Amino acid sequence: MSSINPNQPPILQLELPGIPKIKSGKVREIFDLGDSFLFVATDRISAFDCVMPNGIPTKGSVLTQISHFWFDQMKGVIANHRKHTAEQALPEKLLPWSEKLKGRSMIVKKTEPLTIECVVRGYLAGSGWKEYQKDRTVCGITLPDGLKESSELPEPIFTPATKAETGHDENISFEKAIELVGKDTAHQVKEISLEIYQRARAYANSRGIIIADTKFEFGYFNGALLLIDEVLTPDSSRFWPAESYAPGRSQPSYDKQFVRDYLEDLEWDKTPPAPALPDFIVRKTQEKYMDAYNRLTDENVRLG
């Protein structure tokens, strides 16, 4: 039985009286449970670094359940920060909010996160494509001549980035990553990131999804390195439908493409306040997130 209710109204804000909230990001709320954190993925959606006033119903549940799925798949590669799996019941003190938390919450260990994002690219897109056009490199890594937009790379590459509280993360060299987290840790997360990506990419391909690139986060808990945050979701990765893939152009994707395309056609200066999204854009975007979830997990959740 899926933990996703496709007809639940969107949850944009969440307060749990008596449970301290320590952070509210673009999508996620983080609460302090004492010996652990409670991550709750809302249905908020952002574009151009602005949060839209209305959200995408079920988006938070999709992100959370896909992360649970991948955490289960990758246990043999590296341990993760979860204290509870998707099937376990909520602690008693959270039961008053069980309907709102169901499917979109994750109880995790209090790790010490690394100060870098661990990005793996298997295809040439986004900022990587822009850099390649100028210098034939991506994050300083020299690539062959003749690649096109969305071309598959000869082999996946590890391109770390610094975390940004606001705005976009900044790509850095592997040498800079070593400076930030140390040589041993940098090499360890590079090896693990590439292995996770290769395994996930092969699995997703069998389900009709190309994972063009993705980013991972890691943290230390009691001296052990753990995989943390969200994993291989449409928000942390570039998912393309395999059936329509063709290099030499941008690709349709399983994320907020419809939102960005709609906003680009508006007379909006991309500063707050953001405009409300019309129902047809919300619906199209919701369908994309649900399709990615259904393909990856073999579920068959449909919108009403």
C-alpha cells in the first residue's frame, strides 16, 4: 500500500505545537525531536530561487517516498541517516499530526553534514553544458570535442559544489573539495557517489528513466560516514524520459519544467512575490512527479 494520497490538499506550511522547528527551507521543514530530527517535505515548489504561493499536491510525499526507496536500495553501498524506515509507525508524540505527516516525513540521526555537495554527471546539461561550450571542460575536467547538449559523457564524472543557503550552489574543483573536507573524505565520497549513481542509473534505465545528473549529501555520525538528506529525487536530480531522449537539444524532464516554462513567458522579473500557478500547470507538474514515482517503485498511484 502506497504512502501517497494523490488527492490530499497541498501542505504548504506546517507547525507542530510543542515540537521546535529549527529550519524552514524552500521545501522542507526540520523539527528537533531531541535525539533526532524530523524532516517534513512540504508541497512547496520554487523556481528562479522564489517559492511559489501555491504548491504541487503530493510533491512532498513523492520526494520522501523516492528517497526511502533509494535508501533501501543503497544499504549495501553505504549506511544512511534514517532512524525509521517508511513502514515504521510514528513515535507517540507525533501521532496528533499523523495525517499530515504520513508519507512526507522522515526521522533521521543528527549528523554533522559535509560542507560540499557531491554531484555526479553522466550527461552534458545545465551549467556543465554552458561551461563545455566555452572551455571544453566541466568543473575543470577536460572532455572530448564534439559533444552536444545532453550528450552522454564517456564516463560519469564527479563534480563537487559548495552549499549555498540562498541562490545557487557553486561548482568547485576536486582539489578545492579536498581543502574543504580533507583528502580521505573527499576520495571516499567521490567513490561512493559514483557507485551509487552507476547502480541507480542502471536501475532507472530499466524503468525508462535516464538520470542525467544528481547530487548527494553525506554527514558524519559517531565517526561513521552516512548518506543523508534526500536521494535521487526529481528535485535533487535531472530525470529524463528515455523514450524521448535525443542529444543536441534540451530534454523534457520529471521535475518543475512546466513551472519554469510557464514563468519564462510571463512579464515577471523573477523576484518575490512570485505569481500563483494556474491549475493546468499545477496538474501537469504533479503528473510528472507521480510518473517518476510510479516508474521507479512499480507503484500505480493515479490522480483522481
